[in-house]
Amino acid sequence: MQHPTANSQPDTPPRQGRRSPRSLSLRVKLLVVFSLLFSLVFAGAFYWFYTFTTEKTLMKLRSDMRATLQGAAKGVDIEELWALYRTGERNAAGFADDPRYQRQLNWFATVHQIEPRVWLYSYVVGPAKYNRRIGPSAVPDTALETIYLVDLWLIREPIKAAGFLESAPANVDLDWIREKRLIEVSNIYSDKWGSWLSSSLILDDTGKQLLMLGLDIEADYVLQIQQAIRQRVGLAFVLTYGIFFTLIYWLSGVMTHRLRDLTNAAEEIRLGNYQIPPLATANRDIFPDEMHTLAQAFDSMVAGIRSREALIRQGKQTEYEIRLALQKERDLNELKSRFVSMVSHELRTPMTVIRTSLELLQRYGHLAPTEKREKYFGLAQSAVMTMNQLIEDVLTIGKVEAGKLEVNPVELDLVKFCRGIVQELQMGASQSIEFDAPQAPLMVSLDPQLLRSILTNLLSNAIKYSPNTTSITLRLTGDETDVTLTVQDQGIGIPREDQTRLFQLFHRASNTTNIRGTGLGLAVVKQCVAQHHGQVTFQSQEGHGTTFTVRLPRYVRSPLEEEIMGEGRREKGEGRTGNREQR
């Protein structure tokens, strides 16, 4: 139970129904609305300017294209071009060496010098069955076919030029061409050589075939203009938006700061914090307005709530202290009941063993063989040791709770000490206890009583929770500063969910319900190890045994020795301070 303080928040009942939506501050809403309106207006202006500029550029480009095409048509010798179509021959490069071909090509070059953006070409359109070509037809006999004659690209880049009398499909209708007379491609198109606008003009009509003059005008600069507009307008948008956003951000802060203060104060009150400064005095205006009046009313309301909250908190504090005292009393009574029940139960079993063994020896001791009498004596002795260990554990826990558990180190041979404890416990154990230690004595300065509690509890647990046919190992190692005691068994192991609470007082693993025990042993071990400034760890897997490792310093000082050494260090430090002052 948590102790309430002066700043604690009152319990707030949970809200019922649907959750309230996430709130947005008025300042954020103003900024969002401004951003949307600015973006829409700017986008509209950009769209108008972009389309207007593009249309004007295309209109100028189409006007130049028409004028150039019509002017070029006037310089074409139509009869000579028809004659070239009917009687001309292709050379090895796919074009023609005919003087008529060269005169047409020279005229196209002259037009190109006047208008470098245009590329002229001539061709015949008609049904495939009436056309003259070199090579196979690109369409069936009944379909319309285009037969290319002269192409200006031959002068600049022959790879782009159409061959003389080369066949290609004609995706148009003769009547539609006759009706239009001047054919223009409505949109800019792009290929691997660039972006273009195209137009064609009828030079002559024989009824079955049309002699056409075509023109491609470069339109790359239209796309360049569009790209430049996008880049510059984008930069203008960023700069203009940044300036206006900063201005709106500042203005919205000026207009909403008082409202924001009131909102934050109301939120603090909702959370139970009434320690807020008065708003009417914290925000003084030269010309008070409605927000100032609202702040004054808000301050009066907060003062009234704060006084009522103080009375409520005082009542809750008193109630909490009473509940805490009652809870402590209940916990203490429960602990006493558990302790008495545990001790009574654990003492009853060894006392029954002692009484039964003594009665059997009293009645049948003169008749029983020596082995039987020794068995009964061993059972009685083991029961006495169990009772003695229980009493020692209870006394140790009592000293820990009272803060009176001290270390009284004695110099002893740890090998001999451990071997004695193993021999004592082996007499009442069905398992085999193996002791692995150095041959030479291992001298230490430890508390023998606490050390006995550590070893006895760990070995007793290993005996208690291991099958009779298994073996238990006590391993002792040491170096110049520390000694390590390892107790390893092949017992039932410790479940993973119990391992975090293993050293708590009265806690027992969930798989030990059918095995007697107090829940004191490992708590005593931990306290005894801590008094020696050591550490205890374990590794265990349920069903595969447990290994406890205790690491202790070889030499432990008593509380009296610690106090004497502490005084010596203080006196030495005072002496150094005096010497510095004399200097």
C-alpha cells in the first residue's frame, strides 16, 4: 500500500463509454488551417501559371511550325518529287544518289539553316497495292502504307533518317487527311532522340496516293521551361510558406497564450494538482480584457477547491495510517501463526522418531542385535540434529530481524570442519555424500556457527530433495583470498517460476508440497553468507538436480576488529591533517 503525500493525486473514477478523441491545441489548428489554405491557393496559382506558360509556349511553337512547313512546301518541286518516287533507285547505304534526291535534300537543308529546330521529310501515303517500294511491304496490300522519300536527318545523323522508298504502316485515313489538309500532332511526344511536335502537309493528290511533306520541330525547350517553372515555384513555395508560417506561428502564440495558460491550469486541476500560481497576477495586461476577468474567476475557484482538497487529503491520510496499522497487525499475527504452526509441525516429527526409538530400545534392546540398536540410536541422533538445526535456524532468523546477527570469526581448518559436518549428516542419510577437497589443510578465519548453518542447510536440502540411490557432492576449493563451497545433488530440482523467490522467508518450491520443510533454510544461508561479505548462487533444472555455490573471503574481521581499524584510519587521517596545518 502506498503512503499518500501532500502532492498525491486523488483517485479518479474511470470514465465510462467511448474514449474522448485526442485534443489539438487552438494554435495547432490555426497552423493546420493556414497551411491547407496557403497550399490550396499556391497550388491553384501554380497550376494556372504552369498551364498558361505551357500553352503560350506551345502556341508559339505550333505557329512557327506551320509557317515553316508552309514556306518549305513552296520550295518543293512536286513534279520532280513524283518522278523521283516513280523512277529513283536506292544506293547501297539505303538512300539515293539521284540528283533529284540531292536537290530536295539541299532545299530541306536550306530551310533548316533558317529554322534550326525543324527537320523536314517527304513521303507518299496510299494503299500498299498501288505503292512503289524497295523491299517487302510493312502492311497487307489493302492497308494504307507510308513510303518515305527524302529525310533531312541524312545530313546530320543518317542512323535517324528513314531510307529511300522504305515502307512503314500508315495509321491514318486518306479521306481524313484530305479533309484536314494540314495534320498536327496535338501533344509533345518523346523518343530516344528527344521531344518533338510533328505536322504534315499535302503537297499533291492523285486520287489514289497523297504526296506529303512532314516536319518535326524540337520541343525539348518546352519541357525545360516546365522543369524550370516547377523548380522555381517550388523554391518560392518553400520560402514564402516559411515566412508566412513563422508569422502565423508568432501571431497565434500572442493570441492564444492566455487561453493556453488557462487550459494548462485546468488540466493540472483535473489531475489533482492545485499548486498553480494565480493567473490574474501572473499575466497582467495594460488593458485588461475578458480573458483577464476569466482568469480572476478561475483563481477564486482554485482557491476554494484547494482548501477543500486539503481537508479531504487530511482525512485520507488519517484513514491510511489507521489501515496501515491494522494491516501490520494482521500481517504480524499471520506470521506468528505460520511460525508457530511450522515449528510445531517440524518438531513433532523428530520427537516422534526419538520417542519411538527409545521405546523400542527400552522394550527390546536386550533382544535386538547390535545392528538394530545402532540403527535406532542413529535415528534418534538424526532427529536430535534436525531439531537442533531447526532451533538454530529460528534463532538466526530472530537475530537477523532484530539486527543482532554478528560474525565471530575463528581460525580453523576448513577441510577438517567440512569433513566433520559431512560425517554427521551421513549417519542419518540414505544417499552417499562425497567430499571433494584438497589434501592439505585450508586455514580460514570464519564464523564456525554461521558456517555450520550454511553447510548444514545446503546439505540437508540436498538429502531431503534427492532420491535415496543418488549421491551428493560437497566440493571445496580455495585461493589466496577466497574459498568456494559447492553442493551438487541429483534431486528434483527447482521450477523456473520459483527461482526468483527462492531465498525469501517461508517460501518453498511448488514441487515440494509432499516433502516436509520449513522454508527457513535458504533464507538463513543467504543471511549467513551476507554476514561474511560473500555471495551465494545456484543453477537448477527441474528433474535434473541443483548446484549451490557459496563464495566466501578466507579472512573475515569481527565487528570489534572493524571498529578498531576504523578508529585507526580516522586517527591516521587526523594526523595527516595536523601535519599539513603545521607546514
